[in-house]
Amino acid sequence: MTIHRRNVDRPARPGRIAMAVLSIGAVAALSACGNGDNSSQNGTDSSAAAASSGDKGTAESSAAPTIKDVNAADFRSGPSYLFTYQIDGGKKGECFVAETGLGCTGTVAKDVPDVVVPPFEQQRPGAVFANSEGPDYGIFEGVPPAKKPLQPGERITVGTSQCTLTSDKLECWVGKRGDNNGFTIEGADRAITTMKTPLGTSFVGEGATSAVRPQAKGNRCGTIRSTQFPPFDGASVNVLNGDVPCDKAVSVMDEYVNTPPDGMHGNANVRTIQGWSCNMPTAAAMDADGLAAVCTDRSTGGKIGVPVE
């Protein structure tokens, strides 16, 4: 396995902006997964003890540290599972784990580029994320405080995501361990190491700037339906800026609010839909702008939104 801690080569973009804000590792053998929400059950222990062999007098092989699978339900908060961690008495960090992705705060190497995650300004990344496409850097914003710590020697598993904390490091990944879609956080300074080259979906220089256009009068285009986000079911879609056909506005927003949440896109649920950058503003921004969801076409400056009603 090759470790890439400071590899900032920009790989081919996957065609959409992914995991940059919390708001989103996996079971190495999926043996800890149960039915239902596939979260690990309380009280399960696993130890990898080496078998001892040889004549009498041969030193017995020492057992590897026992890892206990925690009950993920104890860490649940909304659609995600949250926990704090601490290594070598250092500053506490926070993580979330969802069915198909996860993310943690930590210390990012200085040579990792800044990120731009709409609706936020350019800034240093403060967190690392992973999903089935690979690891990436971003910001950990809008996450409620975790109520419970993951202790050394414990492992939490949710769906295909897993985090294991030992005395000196936190290791998290998604899917099969050998796919290296994850990261390691080590030491009291919480130094982040990605298991392979980060995706770089929000690195500065990758089309992060947006066009500025005069704001047009709001045009109410119609309503959307949503089973994924019930508060948006029956909500109206307005054109906020630019010349946007109503059928396009409704199509983009309808797809956005019907895309299943996976925990990888943070509290702001930042996603790219049909080439539009969409997000659900924070509570403060929602109060200020009166919008519950916003999508922007960076190439034209077109902007659509769902007003708070």
C-alpha cells in the first residue's frame, strides 16, 4: 500500500463535485455488519492472536490488541453517526460515519491546496473525507457536537464505512480495505495521511470561480416533490438570477432534493446536479437569505432557489 500524505497532483475530476463539507472507512471483511442499518452490534470483540507453536520453552506469541465493535446506534445523530477521538492526549477531533462515506477533522499538510466549497469562501481544508471514489480534503462545517467519544480499542461500522481507533492512530476507510479509499490520522497533532492520492474535487484552480451577473426578478417556476427531504415536498422553485428556463430550474432542483443523502456531502449537502452547484445553506445563511436550497450555474451565473415558507 502506498501512502500519500502530501501528494497534491490533481487527478482527473470525477465529473461532479463530491465530499467537501461534512455536510461524508469501511468494514475490512464486513463481518462486523449486522442486518437493518448494518451498524455493528454492542459487545462484539475480535482479536488477531498469532498461534503459538514449537517446543516447550518457546516464548508464546503475544496477542494483537483486541478491538471491540461498538453499537453504532449509540453514536447516531440524524442520518449520520458522530464521535470524538483523541490521540496521545492531543486535541480532540470529531468524525462522522454514514452508510457510504465518512469524514474527520484533523491537521492537513501545508502543501495541500486551499479549497473552495460553495457557499463558503476559499480557505484551508480542515478535514478529510472518503467514499467509494477515494479520499478528499474539505471543510467540516455545520456538524452538531458529537456526544460520545470513540475509545482506543474500539471500532464503529456503519454500512460500508468503518473507523478504528488504537492508542496511536485513527484509521477510517470505505469498502474493501485494499481499495485504499480512506485515511489515517496519527499522533497528538492529528496529522492526516490519505491512503491514496486525494480526489481534489474542491482544490483551488479547478473551476472554483463563479460568474457574477445582475440579479433578475424572482420568477416562480413550479413545485418539486421529494421523498428524501420531506420539508421540500411541494416546495416552490424560484429563479433568483439570470435567464433560466423554468423546466430546467424545476428539473435541477427536483433531482437535487431527491438524491439520497449519504453523509459525505455535509450539513450543507453540497452536490453538482446537471452541472449546477447545489447546497442547503446553514441556519444563519437561511435566516439571512430566506432560502432553504440554492443551485448555481457557474458558467452562466444562473441561480435558482427554494424559498423558506
